[in-house]
Amino acid sequence: MTAAPPIQLLPEADGLGRAARYLGQGGLVAFPTETVYGLGADARNDRAVARIYEAKGRPSFNPLIVHLADQPAAEALCHFSPAARRLAAAFWPGALTLVLPLVAQAGISPLVTAGLDTLAVRVPDHEVARALLRSFGGPIAAPSANPSGRISPTTAQHVVDGLGGRIDAVVDGGACPVGVESTIVDCSGAAPVLLRAGGIPVEAIEACLGQTLLLPDEATPDRPTAPGQLASHYAPLGRVRLNAEAARPGEVMLGFGNVDCTLNLSPSGDLLEAAAQLFGHLHRLDAMKAKQIAVSPIPDHGLGRAINDRLRRAAAPRD
Ligand code: AMP
Ligand code: MG
């Protein structure tokens, strides 16, 4: 983790080039969008995405929005329905986030989607954000650049005040013009669902589609739609036993630290590595058809809290 205050970069060729290099090296770079300042990391890099959670001190893994330079870049990652295309044509670049089915093997870290098979994508309408996205040339995962539970930052100084010492750089592009978060519409199912009100008015979206948006509790119950339900959605198929010192007969062991196990979240006991591996390993356990899963104790501090939150949900009784 970076202890020094973030390097402040100017939004011109040299500063953006440096910002793109930090991202390419797995660093964390805050940058302005028209909504709020985002805390960006390479969406394909598990460790970089884990560092977002570490820097924000998030107690749980909520899926992150991926920012892209243009619609073709989004189409490489997601399956667009006709309704999604209409919304993108009308509101991108802009403060609208679309949740869409993720293309298999798109290379997005499973930590970005919190293990889900849908992805939230947005093309921001801010010159600095777009120039950075072009310069980096890849998908940038970016939640708001504030510590978890604090107000979203709308200036570079807010970012430095909140996250100074935990991130590599901030691109100073002045104050964010919109100042509220993006509107989120889930277009992954049969009918579009409003997941969050935000910068683009719901009325404008409904006028564009010629239909009303469903609210999460009106959507089909078999799909995760409300953000609150999201985290509990992805769970391994097997039964999970937590705080296990060793596997019992018939169990597959998901280890942490120096233990005998089938899959290890981090042999050296590094919480950042464990977070980076978590969803990949849970998917691997499914692929192995593991029926009984024993999990080593994970220290409950820093990123360990988010890991334990996810594992507790995985271990909770289900129908
Ligand atoms: P933010 O904190 O502004 O980055 O917003 C992230 C929010 O986007 C999450 O809390 C979810 O509500 C929503 N979101 C992101 N990815 C997904 C997804 N795959 N499915 C449903 N909602 C998502
Ligand atoms: Mg936020």
C-alpha cells in the first residue's frame, strides 16, 4: 500500500500518460468524471481491483462499474440487447450505467462483478476521463474515490483528504459538473430495471425506451437486481464450513496461509492476494463440483472483513 500522498497529475498528455502507466502497473489512480471522482484500477487485474477495496476500506464486495472510452469497447465485454443499444445511443457518453450479460472470457476480474455473470458498464462524459481511457486503452473499474461510508468526492482535494496515502495518483480535472452518481439500469433480463436513480433522469430513460422501468422488487425474483441482494447472489454450489483448521473426510479445503489444502487463497497469508483470488477460487470449486467446502480462518481486519463477509454469505443456509 502506498503510504506517500498521491502524486497529483495534470490532465494533459504527460500527466495522462503517467496515469495510464500507473494503471498498467496495477496502481490506483483517481480521476474526474462528470458525476464524481472515480478510484480507478485496471479491471482485468485481480490484485489491482483488490486494492480498490483495500483503499476504500469496503466491508463487502459490491460489484464495480467499468468505465470505457466508447460503446465498441463496451460491446467487446457485454451482450447488448436492442433496448441497451437504444439507451447507449441516447445517453452515452453520459451518467448512465448499464448492467448487461458479461461476455465469457472477456478477461474482466471476477472481483469486479463480485462473481456475477453480469457487468455494469459506462462511457463517461468528461474530457479528462475519456482522454485517460483512450490513453490507457483498456477497461477501468472505478467506484467513487472516497473511503467506504463517506461522501463521494467532487474535487481532487476531496480525494486527497479521504484517500491520501492509500492511492498512487490523482488526476486533477477540477470540480465534477454533475456531482451525483450515475443512473443504473439493468438490461440483462426481459424488462429493464432501475437499480439506482442518478444523473440521468428516469423520465428521460423511460421516454427513450417507450416503457416504464421496473423497480427491483417488481423484477423477476430469480434474478439478483437490488444492490442489497447482490452480494448474497453468488455462492458456491457446495456447503461451506468456515473457520476450519483442516478438512474432514469428503471436504475440499479452501486454505489461507500455510495449510494443507486443495486451493489456497494465499499461501503466505496475504489478504490482498486472498481477495484477488477469492472469486476465481469459488468458481474453481464449482467447476470441481465440490460438495463440502472447508475454509481456513481469515483474519477479520482490512480486506479480511470483506472476504469474511462474502464467505459468511456463502456459508449461510440456502434453499
Ligand atoms: P458505485 O458504488 O458507484 O461504483 O456503484 C456500484 C453499484 O453498481 C453497485 O453497488 C451495484 O448497485 C451496481 N452494479 C454494479 N455491477 C452490477 C451488476 N453486475 N449487477 C447489478 N448491479 C451492479
Ligand atoms: Mg460511492
